[in-house]
Amino acid sequence: MAEIAIRNAGKTYGKTRIMQDVSLVINNGEFVVILGPSGCGKSTLLRMIAGLEDITDGEIAIGGQVVNRLEPRERGCAMVFQNYALYPHMTVAENIGYALKVAGMPKADRLAKVAATAQSVGLTEFLDRKPGQLSGGQRQRVAMARAIIREPKVFLFDEPLSNLDAKLRVQMRHEIRRIHNQISATSVFVTHDQHEGMTLADRLVVMNKGTIEQIGTPEEVYDRPASVYVAGFIGSPAMNFLPGRVTDSRSAVVLDDGQTIPLVSAIKPAAGQMVQIGLRPEKLTLAPLGGGALAARFEFAEELGSGRLYHLKIEDVPVSVMAAEKHSFVEGQTIGLRFPNDAVHVFDGASGLRLDLHHAPAAALVSA
Amino acid sequence: MRRAYFKTSWIAALLLAPQLLIIFVFFYWPSAQAVYWAFTLEQPWGGGNTWVGFDNFRNILSDPYYWSSVRVSLIYAVAATALAMGMSLILAMFVDRQLAGYKAYRVALIWPYAIAAPAVGLAFRFIFNPNAGIFSYVNTVIPGLWDPTQIGWQAVVTIILAGAWKHVAYSFIFFLAALQSIPRSLTEAAAMDGARPLRRMVDLQLPLLTPTVFFLFVINITDSFTDSFGIVDTLTGGGPFRATDLMVYKIYSDGFRGFDYSGAAAQSIILMVLVMALTFVQFRYVERRVHYT
């Protein structure tokens, strides 16, 4: 069993605090993706689990044992590095088998195990080569094999796919998920790429400026982002935000230009509260004006092949709409926008937090 | 790389002239003179010389004192190099691990390189003086145990230590640079693979340092042959009984003390060929060493 429990973890370099109060429980066998922009502390958190960075506050436990003061080798984690970190003077076989050699496994057993592991990632014919003679994808496989061979309790991935081209990245993504399912270790995967996060994760952890913004399944994070930050970070193209004020009846929001957006009854804002309305471009449809449609001014459209991304403006606020239909609007033309009522996300204007966060179904609650 | 081109070649020649002049006056001219003297018999007080062909070389190569000088030079070169490189590697690894106070160490370790060889010799003369400091104490406990002015091998040890001490700084800088060019993630990967610091040093850092080791080995050996004069001159003066009469020092003492200009010139030609051979080895192999990507 290797459950990872992170309790109020924090990190300071000298006097600079770069992470604080991070709490997260990663269940045994779970695939968790930590997602965030560069500098948000996600790699630091991973390296704190690995033992490559000191934990300056709080504690981290792996399989019930607090590891704060353990050396990396005592934690039972294997790590795949962003630049692969292959040993350049060793052959592929020596790279893969190094951990076993250090552990003192007899040579015959070691070679057999290296061969088996190499086969499972399709490296058999490259065992005698040096890393310098391999392509990016092959190096990536060596790094994976080196991690797998130790049969770790915990698998750590530090942006392992960011140096690959787009096609290989998708392929390796599937490979990583396949290997995870096969060896049933607990996996923690750090990335800034939301597609990787959405496709790989059992649960996503969205980080920003050294704190966790939201923990949830990819679906929950997409459907019920906990804050303006998460809402804007997840989803492509990014969510539209419209500032507005809640009416006295608390049943609608008045936008800056006077148009109103009705609220569903589950959302209970205070009368007069300043809010941000979030609308995903793919939930909006273009419609004739009138009949409750939101009026917007057309600016330009981008061709996507499968459809078009329409850029519009409501007052001065940009709004984008993704639609399969191909219209030819003229610049400045007023167009109607429609959307289902449950597609309206409402965030507090000041804190940026989702208003109906606590009315969420039980599954969406953080399991930490 | 940006290059400047001159329309008129005389500007280029003018700019090159000072450097060429220095090289000519201080290197090519004396070298040519030495080659000429090596094949002639020069009179000690001037006034004519006689062409003697290879006689000077024959004399030297059949002189047992010359061969003992070669022997002690080799011992000195290998021992001082090994000691200096070993020490500097260990020090560089400590600094690379960023142990407490490593910034102060780094500066302190580079200093010795800025000290002139005679000054090093003088300092070590005090340190190893049988009548002063630590060794006077040793000698009171066991009389006659330490006296490099009397006991040949002790004199050799003395110049080896002084020479190594001076070379530590140079090797240290190169080792530290090489260590720091090893990506940190490699060390981290090895740490994740279960290797302790000492194991990582042996399996990872040392193999990746081989190009640097080779480069420093050649440089240090070459330097030991040519740059040891100041240390020998101030520490032992070649004695006792020629025990520390290194090749470079023998050239000086034969030529300027023994007034055997021709013999000294022939010896310096031999030394020059030796250094050129080492330099060739360095250019030939160091430049083409395997570089890891």
C-alpha cells in the first residue's frame, strides 16, 4: 500500500515562501496529475515527495510512514525527469539496470530483468546503445524503463513529455497510462499541459502560486471549477468572464451594459454582490437576437477546420464562441448568444471563488 | 564568431607587431640560440666556438648524473601531479556538494595559483625546516628523523609537496567547472536509483570527468617539467647530493654555475622536445575526447 498523504506542506527558500499549506491525499494506485503554470510550485511539490527538496513545513507520508527526514533512496519512489537524466556514459542496459546494480542484485538476475523490462517498453534492440545515439522518444522509454524496473511503490513524473513532439507526446501519454494500469503503483504526474492532465488523471490537482486551487476528477474540474483561476486555466479556448452585479431579487445578474443573465436557484448570491459570470465558448450558441438571447458585437472569426471560433464583444468584454456552423458575419454586426442555464458559472467578484461551491454533489468534494 | 577585416594589411601587421616581437625576442631567438649552442662547444667566457655535431648529446646521454636527473624528474612529475589532482578532485567535490562555507573555500583554494613558485618554495622552506616549526619538534623527539638538507628522499618529498600544493588550485578550478557542468538531474536520478554520495561519485561523476582528468594530467605533467625551477631553487638548490636535481634545474646549474653552456643547451633541447611531445599528445587527444551530450 502506498498512499501519499501531504499534510500542510510548505516550502521556503531563505525568506521566500514559494509554497504553503498544501494538503492532499493520493490514494493507493491512483493516477494524480498536478497541473499549473510554470512557477506555481508543482515541480517543487513533486521533488518534495521524491526527497530531492527539503520539506520546510508540514509533513509528507508515503504508505503511512512520514518521510520528511528520509533520503530519496529510502522512500520507494521512482522518478522520470523532464530531460530524462539518463547516464550518458552507460549503455541503455546499464541505465535501466543501474538501480538493481546499486541494490546489489546478482548480475544474471539483473540482466534477465533488464531484458524483460526493455521488452515491455520496446527497447530490446537498443540495449547496447548509449543515450546519445537514441531519439527523444527512445530516451523517454529508457527513462520509463529505469523507473519501472525498480517496481516502485510510487511513480513520479516531472513533465516527462514536454520535450517530445506533439504526435509522440500523445503516444507516450497512452504508454504511461498503460504502464500505470499494469504495475498498479501510485502515480503523480506534473505538467503544465491541460490536455495531458485531463486525459491522464484519475484526479487533477490544480495549483497556483504555491497553493492548491482545486482537487477533483477532470470532469469535476471542468464542469465545476472552484475559482476564476481554475476556470480560466482549464478548457481551451479559455472560458469567457463577464463582470456583473446581482439583482435585488437575487435571481439574475446585470452586466455592465444592462443586459441580464438569469441564475439557477441553487446559486444564492447576496443582493448587489459583484460577480464574474463564466461561460465556456463551447457551451454558447449563436442565435437570432431577441427572446432572451444575449446581444454581442461581432469582431472576427478564426477558422478551425472542424468549426469556427467567433470573437465577439459585449460592451468592452471579449467573448469567444466555438461553433460548428460557419456563418459569415460582418464586423460590428450584433449577434444573439444562447446558452443553457446550467452552463452559467458564477464566481465572487472579489475573491474569485465559485459561489455554489458547497452545493456540489458529494463526489466533487475534496477527498483530502 | 565576429571577425574584423582590415582593408590594408599594414594595419594588421602593425597591430600584430608587439606580440610577435615579444614572442620572437623571448622565445624564438633564445630557442634558436640554444639549438645552435647544442651543436657547438661554447667557450665559457665567450670568444668563439667549435662545431661538434651530436657530441654534446652523446656526453649528456652517457652521463649517469643526467639519467638520475631524468629519474627524479619523472618521479617528481608523476607524484606531484597525482597528489595535486587527487587533492583538488576531493576539494572540488566538497565544494560541488555545497557543504557549509563552500564559497569561502572556493576563493581560498584558488589563491595558491596566484603565488609565484619561489614564494611557495620559501614558504615550504620554513614549513619543512628541520630546525624550526613542526619538524624541529619531531626532531627533538626522535633526533635526525627529518632533515631534507641531509636525506635525499626527504628532499624529494619536500619539493613534491610544495609543487603539488601550488598545482592544486589550477586543477581545482577545472574539476569544479567540470563537476558543475554535470546536470544536477543526473545526480538526482542516481540518488533516486538508490546510490549514496560516494557511489554516485564513483559511478557517475568520475566517468564523466575523464576528459578533464586527461587534460589536467597532461597539463600538470608538462608544468612539473618546466615550472618546478622556482621551487627547487628556493627549497633545495638541487641537493642534497643532486637528489632533487630536476632536469630544468640541472640545465640552470650546469649552464650558469658549471659554465657548460653547450651541455645545458643540449639538455634544454631535450626538455623542449619532451614538452612539445606532451603538448602534441594533448592537442591530438584532448581535443577529440568523447564529449557526452
